[in-house]
Amino acid sequence: MRRNSLTSNGRSRPTTPKDSLRSMVATRSLLSRGGRSRSNSASWTKYREHSPSVTSDSSYSSPDTPDQCLSPVELREELDRYETESKLLTSQEWLAPPSPRSQTRRMNAKEYNIERVKMLKRWAQVEGLMYGLHSSSLRDSDAQQPRELYAPGVIFSAPVHTSTSSEEMYVPYDDPNLTATPFGTVLSKFRKMVILKVYGEHVQCLPIYTHNGRGLDGKEFPREYVSIRDVADEHPAPDEGPHKGIRALRNDEFNGTFIKGRSVVKLTEIFSHRFEAPATIEGRLDLDSDSRRRLFDLVKRLIV
């Protein structure tokens, strides 16, 4: 960061992740050198004279020459300005400097669209460079639910993280669902599930899929699925597969998107969810249509 990089009024305000990233990469470099730049001027001159990889051309301008860098005092003032101004940025767009004791960010479920998630992941990259920390988010309805709310036939949604079959090494840093880790690529989504059994510390549940609105199109084993529809849907999609479809009833307290389109329950894939993990209770299987009993009978026939 050089003197002429500051604006005319002496204030530098990164207002986008790209600007912040460029600014803070330079800052990290200066932090490792700022305190010793002037004392190392003799060493720098000697290095320039003896190193063939450094040009002696007078037009060459190095960011490490002390007369072109911010002094330690100026650097501290610049960092203080950034810390103050970052808090003035729109709280719904950019994140304030993190506190180790901060609570998880809560967002309305409707805000979890692709563009918002991409923005959060972009900013997480900047946070990593600036602070060495990444922040996480949850829906405002996600919480550690009381154990008594978990019962067979209850429908809830929770974050689910699974490995992908892709062996590609690189993943776009702002991909809304994929994250590269030292343990492979991870797919993260909010998944709706139907509780099958309740145990001491966790529940077993069956996942609900939409397959991107395609239902059972192209599925090799349709008998392993059963259609599920919202009782309140006035124009539900036709049931698919060899089994009679089941019906679900939304909780009055839940205002998000419930069962929609060509949703199906996979009868042969069992997930585990611990009671302390965050979740949102959305509804339950409809008792009037005998949906719970029919679902459990299908699972017994296919799995046992």
C-alpha cells in the first residue's frame, strides 16, 4: 500500500470484497515488514546490488523501498480507519469485523437464495485473509429443538453435508452448495426429512427430494420412492411410481416453503439427526389419510 493509493482526503474505504481483498493482501504483506522497513534499508540496497534477479534499472519501483511504503504509524491509522468504516457499511450486505464470541448469523429463510449464499461465501474469503476467521449462517428458525418435538412422522428440515462423487480438485470459491475441503468436496443443503424412529440421542429419518423438479424422471429404481404432497395444495402434481402417495400437513407456526411440486420420499436411504443439531420443525404426515402407517409399512417391506 503506497501513499498515492490513498484518496485525496486521506481516507481509504474498501467498499467491496474485491477492494477489501486487494487492500488487505497488501496490508498483510506490510504487517510482516512495516516495523523493520527502515532498519533494513541497508540490507535492501546490498541485496539489489548483488542479486541478479533484481533489476538495477532506475525505472524499477519496488513496494519494499521504505520511502514508498506507509510508515508503521500511518499503517496503524489506515487499519483503524478501516475498522471504523467497516462498521458503517450496510449490515445486510457486508460483515463487520468478527468477534470470537459472536453468535451465528441468523437470516430469514427467504434470504437463502443462490445470490445471497454466493455473496456470503465471497466475503468469507476476504474474512479469511483479513482476520483468519470464517463466519457461518443459519436460518432464523433453526434452533436446538426440544426432544419431545421429535416423533415418528414429523417433518423437519436441517443443514445436511454430504460428500460428492466429483474428483475435481478445484471448486469455485462462491459456489452456493459446494465447498472444497482437505477431505474432499462437500455438498451442503437444507434438506427436508421425515422422522422414522426416535432414539436416546438422535432420530433416524428419510430424506425428501425434488430432484430439481423432475420427480422420478429417469430414476432406475422408482419402487424405492414414494410421492409426498401437501394436503393444502389445491392442484397437487400426480403421484409417481408404483406406490400410492402420502400426504403432509404444515405446522401453523411454519411460514416457509413446505412440500411442493413432484417431491418424493426415498424409502431406502436413512439419515441420522442428533437432538443438539439445529433444525426447523415444519409439519407432519397427515393422519386422516393414514399416510404415516402406509409409509412405515413400505419401509419395512423394502428394508427388513
